[in-house]
Amino acid sequence: MASIIFRRSLLVLVALMAVISLLLGWLLSGASTLSLKDFEQPGSQLFAKTTRDGYEVVTDAWGRQLALTPLGQNPPPGWPLNRVIRTPPRRLVVATGFFDVGLLCDLGFGSSIIGVTKKESEWLIPAIREGLANERIAFLGTDYLLDFEKIHALKPDLIFGPGGRTVNIFDEMPFPSILTYSSDLNDLGIRLKFVDFLGHIFQAPEASERFRRDLRAAFHQVQAIIKDQAPTPVMWGTIFEKRFFVEPGDNWIGQILSQIGGDYLFSHVRGDSTSEVSLESFIERGQRAEVLFLYPPLNARLTDKKDLLALNPLLGRLKPLSGQGRVYLSRTLFYQSFGRLNEIVLEMGALLHPDLFPPREILFFEELL
């Protein structure tokens, strides 16, 4: 009898030790501990839903509040009609460039779009190119020179606007508008809340849930592969002849790099968009970087590293440009694919740690040789 009890106790102890070992591995690996809630800003109301007098209310990127009312129901009393979003919207004007359009299409809401900025030749999304070609989708001008008369003539259910100097113009229109451009939207947590907001107003929460699930899985996959590896020193920005800009460490790019084994060398920089740094700072950190991600500078065609050196020969002192590292340019697809952020995260992880990942086609970036 005693031997039976001993054997059972021993089995229980072995099982308990196995469970403890698994838990320790789970906690120490970092591969499964990440929650997307870690990115969310406590107390931020942007794109968060609240209730007022029984109606749902949402706050856009410029702090404007709008009520949400399902189609067929009366709007809330006392609210101007241009502050009431009928859900789901069926006629969308998206006057904010690539990001919102790409996200809407990837989430499955692209068929509602009736107007965009950017010309047909600038789009890679087939439905947008075809819509512009057959005039089902109207071209509204550039991001900075919108054709407001054309927007008015389209009679949209909802406008996605850029904010800034256009706020007052959109406020005077008889159609509801969500302003989506602000410094806060560069934060990954706010972008995730924006995705949730889209799923809610289109009455398709499964779309935003799928986005979160796929993104979480991508982070976990990269973290499992790079477990116990030293982080890769990396920089991200854009280069001009005499000026140098980098992504701040507290925006979505820096937040992603910190989770996929990137030692971001400008993590101390804070700002709402790419921030200018000195040549000395750029070169000093560039001498430690193994990877340099770049946005292509305007009006400059870059086909190899020599083209970068032609902008400024001093860039030859950067490790990625001296034959000891790698340089990647963001492609147009990168800007039009935020709805595929899980794929972007996996590709970034593979580019930071090429020896750990199997060979793969590079979709969102292009390597300069």
C-alpha cells in the first residue's frame, strides 16, 4: 500500500514539475505573453464607444463626437445630422489616402467606397483601380487639394477626412465625417481601436476580431522563432541630401520593432511623425545598425546603395551602406496594406533575422544591393 501511494505521489510530483516547466518556458520565452492590450493607451477616448441618452457615441481623431444610429432608426434628438453616422454606411468617401482605403478593403468593406484621393495609376488594390477606371469610384483630387464640390455631389453616408485645415470645411458639410489623421493615430493601440470601430460601424465585429487574432499570432510566431536571440540594431526613416528623418520610438513602427527582436536605435525619439535628427546622430547610430529601413525620398529614384551615397557621400560610414548590413525600401504595397499588418510583422521579423526564417518572397519591402 505504501509503495502504491509513493508511486502515485511521484507521478503527481513529476506532472507538477512538467506543468511548472511549461509555465516557466511560456513566461520566459515572451512568445505567448504579448497581449495587444499592452499597446492601448489607458484613458484614451479616441475611437472608443460610450453611451449618451441611450445612444452610442464615438470620438474621432480630432476629438469630435458623433452618434451611431442603425439604418431605419430615428436619429438621436438634438444631434445635427452631420454628426450622426447611420450604420452600416453604404456610400463612403475616403479622402485620406492609402491607409484608410487599404484597411477598409482588407477588412472586407471596400465595396462601400465611392470616392478616393490618388489617381488610378497610384493604386495597387484591384477593386480601387477598377472602380476608378469605370468611374464607379470618383477621383477627389490630392490629399492636400480636395475637390469639395465633387464630394458634396456624391452625397456620401460617411466621409473619412484628414483633419487639419479641412476640419471646418467638413463641419459645414451636411454629411457626417470621421477625421482620422492626428498624431495619436501613429500609436498602434489607437490604430487597433480604429480597426475595432470600423468593425462596429459596419456591423461586422468578426472582421476586427480576425485582424487582432492574426496580428497576435504573427507576433507570437516571430517571438517563438527569435527566442534567446540577441536583438538586431535597426534604424527606420528617410534620407535627403542634407536632412535626415527617423520614426519616433513611441509610434507603431517603434512599437512593432520592440516586439520582434529589433534594437531600435532611435527609440528615445518622441514625436507624432518622422522627426528630424542631426547628421552626427544619424551617422553615429548608423555605424551600429545592421538593418536600415527607408521610406523612398520624394523625387529620388533609388535602385541600389550607390544612389543613396550619391545623395550624401558621408552615408558611406553607415554600417548598412558599407557592405556590413542591409537596406530595405518600403514599397507602395506597404502603405496600402495596413489590413495585412500580420503579414508585414512576419516580413519585418524575417528581414531583421534572415538566418532564422526560411526563404520567403519579399512583398512589402525591397532590398537595396
